[in-house]
Amino acid sequence: MIRSSLMRKMPPTGLDAIVQRLAELYKDDGNMRVELLMKLTIAPDAEVTKIWTSWKTLLDSPELEKKFLQGVVAGLGSMVPAAGGSSSRQPAPQRFQLFWQALLRLPPIVAGSFLTLPSNVNLLGRDLWGSSLLVRHCYRGIFDRMMGLHSSNGKKRFVITGTPGIGKSFFAVVLMGWLVQEMGVSTFLVEFQAKRYLFTREGTDKKVEVGSITDFMAELEDPLTWWIVDMGKGEEVPACTVLLASPDQQRYKEFLKFPGSSKLYMPVWSNEEIEECRMQLYPNLDKEEVEKLVTLWGKVPRYVLEKAREEWTLISLKETISKCKWEDIISCIGEPEAAPEASHKLVHLEVVDDKLYNKRIMMPASSYVVEQMEQKAGHDHVKQLENLIHLSIGTPAYAATAGVFFEHYAHRRLQEGGSFEVRQLYPPKRAPAAENIQILNVEQCSGIHTFYKLQEIKEQGDNIYCVPSNHNFPAVDSIMQPQFLFQMTTTQKEEVKVDTLNAAAHQLRSKKPRLYFVVPARIFLEFKFVRGIPTEIEQWVLKVKGMK
């Protein structure tokens, strides 16, 4: 019935081709195929002819065909490019023109500073983006890496991904600025929210046009064009292409198969970046308020700055934790690109190499997340932790997360106090013939102090357990007056940051500081002396109770 109806309504020259192409495109989606056929059945002949004329220009690009046909279903068929022109292509609203003019007038963009446009101009012309952004140092690092790959290896297709909420979309503004200022680029096609915006300059002539996601095909055929796609899939076109993507690899796995494609990772923010941005762009937020949010969310500006006072965000975090199982965390660590987006509230992507930006590890988002997952596990937590540590031995991807969960467990045990087996470490030539295991009695701590500067340690009493605000603090993970330095580890240490260790030791009142490597039982007897540590700092290894 559908075919006979189409034969009555559609021009005969396009009928067979349309039916055949729909069968090919949607061989696994019968519902979509039927919906399109019904849509074309009721369309006027002139409209069907126009649709088919436009459709034929996309026959070599299945993804573009499907986007085009989605528009047809939504009643947007008349907005797609017709043969010989582009019916939806038109001047963009004034706010986009103002942004482009302001961007071209900017002084050199410097990493670590704020890119600021006139107060009446929004970044990328987007209403809610404001007029200023922090130019992160990683933006510069990623840009330099892209340009290096582009010039030396001919790479022209890039995926930039990372933890949701860290500002990947804002990178588009800085990228455009540097490409204009340093590379002389004059044509950008920026795609977001199902529209495309063409930014061009030729001499003193500056234009911005807007169109549908099937417009501007001629510009995409130009290798001098830079196509920036925010949360889209991209296509194999001559234009240099940048996808700003979530960690969900389904969005870009086909793109990475194209020749000359690379994937780069954007790191989460640092405490310093969060504070700079708070002072400059969110002065209404208290420093302590933001620091508290960081302990819950981790260093993601969307939640600790932009939505700091929106109660629903914290509710969503708690709901995510309540629904999340231990197995979900492990899965997200092992295969982050396949994990549900909600999982990335609990596990963050951290960049390993800040020069290449091509390696990452997955870490729990915050101490709060670790604590909540421990509580959910109850009595099973220790067993889960032992399994995770064992898993990390053969699978390095799990090592960082195993270390974080173990560190949190070890902190709790030390804060509770009690008796711990310890042994002193010596250089190989001085090592005793037999292991001399001793008992260290630690009093339950009377308080916990989170320090932001090492100098704060001097002011603390003997029974205060001091932990750094930054979980990446080098050399030590906790300190107790008058002589204890603790470093938690699930593997043999080869070295420590000596400068930071010395600085920490100098905050202790004792003249004989001790560094305790806090370890699970399985490596307690095997743990060896670490070279390079000053001799005035004694080295010991401490076995955490309650674990194998």
C-alpha cells in the first residue's frame, strides 16, 4: 500500500531511487523507513522533488543523509541545501557577528590569563556563556600538540575528550583565536545544537552565516577550513576537523577510523584554576563554599562554580551514587569510553602526560565518592579492595584507583589508632640478617586537619592527623606531630619527591623524623629501602590492619 500510494503522489523519476535508497540506509530500522515513506506520501509533489534533489547531493555520505532525513521527518525538508545553492543559509544573528568581530580584535591570547570580550558580547555568541573565560594551560598544551601533529604527521582530524563539565566546549573559542592569530586561518565552521555557523574574513570583510547541519558542504571540501564540532560525529571531509566529545566512544569511534585522526585528552582542573576562576568570574561564591563542593564533586567547574548553588545537582550526585554498584566503578575504570555518562560524575579522567595529552588514567572523582562507595559496600568493602589491588597487579589501568581506595582505607585505620606491625628499612649493605618486626602503638587522633600549605603543620598538636587538600600532593599522604610522615602505596616505591619530603620533615618538631610506607600485608615483608631519601629521615614500612 505504501509503495502504490507513493507511485500516485511522487514524481516517477525519483520513486524507485528513493525506495531503494531508504531500504539500504535503514535496513536495520524498519520503523524509520516506514515513517519516511509515509512522510513522503503526504508531501506535495514539488516538495518531494525538492527533497530528492537535495538528497542526491549527499549520497556518498550516509551519516549526512540520515541527518538530512531526520530533518525531513521533523518537517525541515525545505531547510536543506537545494541543488546549486543552500536554501537555509543566511546571515547569523547579530550576537554571532559581534563575537567574531571581537575575537578578531583580541590581543595575543596567553595561557593562564583571562580571555575577555566586551561586556555586551557573549563567547561564541551563546547567550549563557558570558564574555570571559580562563585560558587554561592545558588549552595551550593541546593546541601545540595539535599543531605539531598537523605539521609533522599531516594529522588533520582531532578528537578532544575528557570528563564532562571541564570546559571542552569553551576550548573552541580559544582554538579559533589561536588559529587566527598564529596560523592565519580565515574560515571556521562551528557546529553545535544541530546548526552550523560559518565564520569568515577576507580583508576587512567579516561575515557569520548560519545554516542547517547539511549546509556549507563547499566549505567542508576546502582543506583550509577548520570545522569544529561540539558533541557531533563529524565526517570524512578535506577540512581540518576537531570533535569536542564526551568520553562516550560511540560518538566518535567511526571518526577515529578516518586517516589522519588523533585522540587527545583534556585534564580536570587544578585547585589553582578553580580558585582563579572563582575570584574572576564567580566572586559571589565564597572560597570555603567552593572548596567544600570540590570535596564532593572533584575539580569540575560545572558543578563547583557554574551550578554551585543549584540544589538539584547535589541531589543528582547522590542519586548516581545510590544507583551505582562497585562493579560499575570497576567497569568505568577499565572501559571509560563505554561507561554511561552518569558514571563520569563518580570517576574522572586524569591526564598522565601533560605534553602529549594522549594517555589517561581513571580516578575516583572525590574523597566523598570514595567514602560513599565504602559505606555502600559495608563489610564487603575490604574484600572488594583486596580484589581491586590484586586486579591492579596485572592490569595497570586499575592501579591508580586501587591506590586511592587503599589510601582512604589506610587513613581511616591510622586515624582510629591501635597497634601496627612495622619494620625499619635499611640499605642493602646494612640490612639485618633477620627481619625485625616491631609494634607501633598509635593513639586515636583527636582531630583531623586539612592543610593547604605545609607551614600549617607546625601549628598542630601531637595528636592531630594532617592531610593535604590536594590528593596529588607529592611525597606524603599524611603527617602527625611530632615525628610521623605517612605515604600510602600498594606497590614498591622506587623514588619519592625529595624536595617536598624535606619540606614536610622540617615542619615536624622531632629531630628524628620517620617516613612510614603504609602498605597492604602482601608486600609488607618484601618492601625495600628507597634510595635517594636523606639519611636523617628514617625509613619504615607499616602493615595496614584488616587486609591480606
